[in-house]
Amino acid sequence: MGGWALEVGKMAMYMTFPVALFHIFNQPAYFEEWVTKTKRELYPPENKSHRKEIEDTIRALREKKDQEILKALESMEKKQ
């Protein structure tokens, strides 16, 4: 069919293509830029007002749960 020259050319392309893509996409500058961008999208810098709102909500939920536990304990004590 094509002979040994065609086979050598195909083998060269099979080996060169992945190595070239590896070289292109693993450049440190490109990788660092992509990682930094992705990290900032997933974990944006904290906003102090948002942080305070989150802490206030957590505190309110804990107080509500504590009140429920106290009521449950009081009702258990009254039953005994």
C-alpha cells in the first residue's frame, strides 16, 4: 500500500502530536494564569460585610438550637 515511508510518517505524527500538545499546554505562565483565574472564580476574596453576615447567621442558628435543647431538657425534667 503505502510502504515503509508512510508508516514512518504516521508513527512520527502519532508521537509528535501528543508531545507537542503537552509542551504547548503545560507552559508555566499559561498554567499559572489558568490556575489563578480558576481559583479566584471558585474562591473569591472575602468581603468583610459578607463575613459578618455569615457569622451573625451562624450565631443566630446556634442560639436557636440551644433554646430548643433547653426546652427539651426542661420538658424532660418536668416529666420526671
